[in-house]
Amino acid sequence: MQAVQSDNMTEHEARELLENTAFKKSVETITNEYLSQIANSAVEDFEGREESYRMIKALQKIIGHFESIAYNKAVHNSKWKFF
């Protein structure tokens, strides 16, 4: 069975990246840094908190992109078949 390829990345490559310990730790570290910036910001620093929030959302979107590549086939195979 041939792997689905998206943006020059195969399902296998995307899954390997998502399961890579160093990658997972890096994502966690970056997320925690932004959460810390939000938690420790001055009350009047709305722009700083918004920027940190946008960065967390961007990181989540990137992870979601890799997940959609990695698990595309699993989702497709689990859909109900009516015919």
C-alpha cells in the first residue's frame, strides 16, 4: 500500500516527526515559554500576551498540519462505509 504524500512529506515521515522525542520536547518547551510570558506579563501588556497567544496558535496549526498528513489514511479507513 502506497503512503499518501502531501507537501513532499509522506505519512510515515510526518508520523516519525510527531513521535520524535526531541521534537515533542521542543514543542513543549516553546509552548511553555509562551505560556510563561503570558502568565508573567504586566497587566497592561495586552499586546505581549496577544503575541504569545498567536504564537501558541501558530505552533498548534503547524502540529495539526503534520497530524493531518500522518493520520490521513487512518481517518479515511475508519469512516463508515454505506455502500
